[in-house]
Amino acid sequence: MLKFQAYNYYVVKEGQTLQEIARAYHLSCRAIIRENALQAPPQVGQVLYMPTCFGDFYLAKEGEDKALLCGS
């Protein structure tokens, strides 16, 4: 089934880890890292794009693979 992907935005708060953020959004750390092209842990105040899947269609971006989609 195809999915449509939208984004939520999240601002990193002091003391948060990537694992905590990923768990709150039901995503994998890998999905957040790839979506935001993170090279290091996120910094306080950094805005992260959190992919959210819904609906019946998904608009894929070039180079995406199944592991990135919806935190799979």
C-alpha cells in the first residue's frame, strides 16, 4: 500500500536524546538521522523534520528506500 508522507516539526529540548525523540514519534533513530541528514547528535533548539505517514499515497523522494519510510 502506498502512503502519503507529511512532516511534523520538532524542536530539540535540553537533555533529550535522539532515542527519546524517536520513541515519542514511533520512528527509528535511523529514519530521523536520514531525514535530517544528521552527522552528529541533535543540538538543543535544532528543528528536526519528523516524517508522518497517512492516507493512501506516498510521494517518494529520489534515493529513498523502504527502511526510511515511516520508520520501518
